[in-house]
Amino acid sequence: MFFSTGHGMFALVTFIAPFIVIAAILNYGFGIDVLAINSWWPLHSLMFLGAISTFVIGWYLNRTMVEDTVYERSGPVKVLRPKHTLYWIRFEYWGLIFLVMYFAFNAYRAYRFSR
């Protein structure tokens, strides 16, 4: 179940889409398979590009805030909140979160299979 507002549920799609598109172009156009290659830089750079695209798209979508009015004892208070969130975290922050998760899983995999 996704808890999202606006286009927040597309955060994962904007992280993975550059990887799929550019990896397909490299594979079918140049014969470079980024998953089977011995070098680490194509896969890591594509994931980094996905994180940058998620941040840029999220920043663009959240450039204007939603204004809510909350009525408290002192009177009405205007609260600004972002339009596009996933699990109550802003869309643009998911780029960094996905990148940290990717490198953490990759470091665990490297540690586990290095023995």
C-alpha cells in the first residue's frame, strides 16, 4: 500500500526509468550489458543519474506549496505543505534515499560475496 499525495508514487519510477532506458540503449545500440560487465562505473553512474533525475523532477513538482488553514485557539493559522509526497517524505528526498539504499545493498553484497 502506498501512502502518497500528488505524484509521489512515481518517485521509484523516476529513479529506475533512466537506468532502464539508458541500459537498453547501451545494450541494443552498442552491445554493452551494464549488468554483466566487470566494470562498476556504468551501473553506479546510471543509479546516480536516477537519483539526480528523481531530485530534479521532485524539486520541479514541489516548487509551489499547498496552503492549508488550521484553526487553533489563537485563530486560523496557514500551514504550507508539499504537494507530492511518498510516505510523508517529499518527492525530491527520495532520490537520496534510493541512492543510499542502493549503495548499502551493494556494499552488503560485496562484503557477503568477498569471503
